[in-house]
Amino acid sequence: FCFCSLSYLPHSRSPFRVLCVTADDSLFSCAAASLADPAFVGTYGINYGRIADNIPSPDQVVTLLRSAKIRNVRIFDADHSVLTAFSGAGFKLVIGLPNGFLKDMSSNASNAMSWVKDNVQQFMPGICGVAIGNEVLGGSDVELYGALLGAAKNIHSALSQLGLSDAVQVSTAHSQNVFSNSYPPSSCVFRENVAQYMKPLLQFFWEAGSPFCLNAYPFLDYMNDPASIDINYALFQKTKGIFDPKTELHYDNMLDAQIDAAYAALEDAGFDKMEVIVTETGWASKGDGNEAAATPENARTYNFNLRKRLAKKKGTPRRPKNVVKAYVFATFNENLKPGPTSERNFGLFKPDGSIAYDVGYKGLKSSSADSIVLSLKGFPARGLLRSYQLVWTICALVLLLLLRQ
């Protein structure tokens, strides 16, 4: 069944809001999530990168992701055209503070406050997290190592002063370069050159209630050592897997092993209760001559099997009670990204919004459902009476359809 009502929110950027409740919990409310909502709903999310000149507009992306029923979305900056499109649309949006801002935010608390006011407060509710930099520790710019914690603290302090810290989670994503001895998973520890920065950072995030965010790519590990790694193990296909002699645990896919390696490193650092969330994972559909594994078939296999694995809502061998949550990389192929060809070919969707390969999603296309959503999104400007008529007409049509079944 579907129940719709109209509520008046005097302090909202859009004063009227449609609230929809559906019997299918895979669909989500047309209203923005309440401040009490968790930062990640379900187990599946997506990264929406925009280093391209040929992808759909943010409004079209909202329609596309809503059609795919993907609620959790990460972007890598705080572009206002994106924030405006997603505001009040029912997503759990994590925005990014780019690496180039870290030194300024770390050294100047007032600038952090201004940034939060401009990019978070005015677009609430809907933003559930701020990612402070990306893959800083273990990266090539060592000067940023020391600025990361200060920036995280100042952004979190600004959120607290504005009463938003319970609604907006502060985190940072790490690459696997922060680890040493990650095979077998139980032997993993943090690299010596990052440990001095990592431990105080982990302490801060633990106190703030934030998870350890990991960018985990079986694709990259396989590409680095194809002679030693079974590609079926990387693609969630049937395989003998690996056995960890220390823990006597068996792994039938590489992603689980990568996550448990992170848990082992956290335990070694004294943070055995911290949750790991995968903030990036994916497989390229095209590559250079030395990237033979980057094919549409392998990309489809990985992403299709990833969806199935996440849908099981189960943990890893080392943490069976910690349900695995992951953001796939990425929404689109980004034609302006530098680096090897694979970097520009991780998208689930083509630039025109059609599917790159079939993993169970539909591409951008006009439908009655999308028309209803777009009508609801724009209704405040059309007059209150017409808005009521639209809402009740929709509910009446749904009721009639149910009665005819």
C-alpha cells in the first residue's frame, strides 16, 4: 500500500514536503531522512564522480539513482549544483573535503566553520557525512599527513557547534597503501611510516563514532600479481580460495580477505571494536595493453557478484556479525581522469545514462514512476491546492490498482 500526506515545514528551504510510506522497504521516502537516521542505510552505495564533460546533469543523476533504488551516495567535493539536486531527495549523501583544503582547515578553525555553514548546514537534512580528504595517509604528499587530523577535528567541532554532529559523520577513506603484510589477512598491520599518524586519527574517529573507511580493489591486487592470484577469487567466482593458518579461516573471495586484513591491522593498533566500511570498490571494463583483466565481462561479473554478496547482509570470516557495507566505484566512466585507461572505465553507466553492462539496473529513461517523482519534487511552486490534488490523485490511483488485483 502507499500512504501520502503533505506536511508544512516553516524553516525548510522547501516549505512543503510530501511524505510517502510504502510497503516495499527497498523504496525510500520522498522526504529527506531525519537527523536520527544512520549514515549508511542497507549495504549498498555508489560513488558519483564527475571528472568528465559528457555525463548527465545532477538532476538526471538523482532520477537515475532513485530508479536504481540506491540510497547511499558519495561525492568527492561539495559542488552546490549537486547538493541542490540531491537536497531533500531522500538520499544519504556523503560529501568530500578535497585534499587541497586540508592544510587550511587544519590551521584555521574559522575557515572550517565557514565551510561547514556553506556546504553542509544550508543543505540539511540529507547530508550524512563529510569525508576529510581521500587516501591521504600512504599517499605521496607527506605534508598532508599531519594536517589530516587537525582538519577532521575542526570540521567535527564546527558541526558540533552548529548542532549537526549527531546527523553528520566525519570520516576519511584509506587506500590499501596504509597496510603492511596483508597476506594472509591475519598478518596485516599498519605501515611504520603511517602508524604515528594513524593511531591518533583512529582514536579521534573512535571517540566520534566513525568507522574505518577502506578503498578496497581486488582488481588492483589481481593486476599487480596475476600469476599468483586466481581471477575467480577476485571476481567472487567459484574457487578454492585461501586459508589463513593463524586464524584457521577460509576465504572464498578477495574482498572479504581485504576487509579482514583491515580488521587485523585495527586490532594490532588497539581498535578491535571499530567497524570497517568499504568506501570504494569496483572493476574496470576497459584498460591498456597491460590491463588485460579490464574487460566488460569481468566488470559485469565483479559488480553483479558484489551486489549478490552485499544483499546477503552477512559479515566476513573474521567478523561474521559485522555486516559488510560497500560503495561501488563508480556511477559513470569519467573521460577526463588522468592515468591509465582503466581509470576512465569504472562506471556502471555510460555518459548518456544507459547501462554499461547489466548488473540489474536500468538506465536513464522516461517512465511513469519518474514522472511522478519529478512532479512531486516541483510541486511547491504550483500552488497548495494543486499540490493536494496531485497527492491524493496518486494515492487514489494506487488504491484502485490494488483493488483490481
